[in-house]
Amino acid sequence: MSLALVAVLCGLLGASAQATSEGTRRFSNWGISFVYPTSWYVTTEPLSNGIEPAYRFAAGNFRFHRTARDLGPCLEGIAKQRTDLGVLAFMREALGADARRTRAPPRPKRFRLPRATDQAACLGPGSSQVVFREAGRILYLWISIAPKASPVARAQLSALLASIRIARA
């Protein structure tokens, strides 16, 4: 890559980061924080009847809510609400005996977005799960990206994931 192209890309990235920072909010709860676009929907409400691991947050570029079809780890109702352009991330935390029993690698340096063929939590194509430990906690992060999600939505989701901070419980 030429030096001129790198300079142009850096300038574009700096401009978009500055413009994006003006349209963001900060989530902070249970020692977990992140930055997200003001147009996104964020909730701490459980997405299913599952109690353990405990729900910590869900964030997406579309409105969603728990339904009778969202049972345990399977979120069929949420999946039906995901729009053709929708992106969603939600986190759960292992507590009590589950946290002591669960082995997990350290948090990855960067959360990878799912491939179109990945399927997790009954969320449909483009969904994956990452289990990791950080600050003495065991966390489960699900990421779901609709096949037609725009590059902007993907970039916003990547920025949200990169901004996640975890404190000791």
C-alpha cells in the first residue's frame, strides 16, 4: 500500500471517528461499559427466560423485545425481529458455580464479526458466540449480522465491540 493511500485512509478514518463521536452515547452497568450510536436500541432486559448466565446488555440497530419463542439460549423470537439490515450484540455473564466451572480463554484483542454461514443462539445466519474471561469474569458475547447489513452498520458494531470495557465485579 502506498504512503499516499495510507495517509488518505487515516484522514478518512479520523474524520468518521470525529463525526461518529458526536452521535454516540455511553452505556455503563454492572461494571461493563461501551459507546454506541444514539440511533441504536440498548436494553438490560433479559432476552429469554434463561437465568444463568445472566443477561447484561443487548444493543442493536433495530428495536427488539423478548417473545414467548425466546427460550433458554435460543432466541427465535429475536431472530424474527432482526431486519434485513439489522446488527445485534448481547452479553451474558456466568455467575456462581457456572463461573467457577467454565473455562474460557482471555478476551480476544479484537472481536471478529461472524461469517454469513455462522449460526448461534437460533439467531439465523451471520451469528456467532465468543466466550472469554476478563477482570476475573466469564462472559459470553453473541454477535448477529443480517446478510444485507450495510458496511456502516458493520463498522458501528465493530466500534461498539472495540469500546467494551469490563471492570472487576
